[in-house]
Amino acid sequence: EVRNDTPTVYTVIVKADEPLQFEPGQFFFIYATRDGRKAAKAYSVASVPGQDTLEFCIERVEHGFMSNKLYHLKKGDKMEINGPFGFFTLQPATRPIVFLATGTGISALRPMIHTLLNQKTPEEIWLIFGVRTQQDILYRKECEEFAQQHKNFHFIPVLSKEKWEGHHGHIQHNLWKVIKNPDADYYVCGLAPMVDDIRNMLSMAGIPQERIHIERYV
């Protein structure tokens, strides 16, 4: 199935021929043929381990070969994937956890959040999510319900192109407005400039490198 999530982002739901195991935060390569040659693109898994399907949250890029190719898949079409890969995975929760993402970077964090909440982790969990407008807030209803159901989960959307009652600007400029005590584990996923900015901010705040987990999207 292909499901539209926002005007620019969709989810491809894949049923594998055999059970696939992965850790929250890992990715798979998806393959397609382009000009007679096999092309590959890496996508984080947005679904939770243990299900019989995999979900990939994909931004549709103008003139982007893979993102447009996958968007036009029909139910019953076959696709080739390979994985899982990656070391951006959830570590044991021993202190507060801060997730930071922009755009489809939230897809790698979503299964981590599900896992922590399913385990009834007592630590405080923060999700600071940067997008342009309210219609770009992926998984908004789900995250708002999590915040209502779990007192230790805090959902903070940050909008860069639309004024509203919530936080405005970029997540780099809102991090210390939200997180008053930096003593936490940090998981950062999104485009490289944001990831590098956040990592530098955390390092300057004295956060040890082993508590800063990053995944850059290109």
C-alpha cells in the first residue's frame, strides 16, 4: 500500500516474503531499475519490530527518481529490499531521553518511541520535531495521544514557516528552551546541517559523545 501522509510525504507499506527482524532505528536498501541498471536508496524503517509489514516514510522529491518510482507502486507490485543495516539503534534507557528530528527523520525515531512506551520505561522522553507547517507534522495524532496516555512522554513540534501558538523557528534554537536539564541521552535524525548543529550544541553543553546518537539523511 502507498499512503499519503502530507502533501509531500507518503508511506510505503511492504509485506515481506519472509519474516524480517530489525532493531528500532535501522534502515533497509530499496532497489529499482533505472536506465537498465539497479539503483538503491536507503530508508529507515518507520514501523515497529514484530509486525508482518515494514513501513517506509518517504519524502517525494521533485525529479527524484526513487521517491517518485516508489510513490507509483500499486498493491501487489513486487519490490526488492535488503537489510537491516545501521548502528543508529536504541540503547538501554538509564536517564531521560531526548529525540530530535526534522522531516522524515522522525521515521527512524518512531519505532524507538513505541518500544520505550511499550516497555513502560519510567524515564522522561522528549520528542522535539521540526517541520515547516502544521500540515507537515507527521504522526501528529499518534504523538499527541502518546502524550495524553503517558505522563513521561512530551511532544514538542517546532514550525519554521508558520506562526502558531507553539514553538517557532528551528529545533536548534528551541532545544534549550524545552530541555532545562541537559543530562540525557540524545537521538538526532534528519538532514546533515541540523544534525551537525545539534551535535555541536550538545558537545558544548558537556554531553559525552557516547550519549549523542546521530543519523544523517542526504
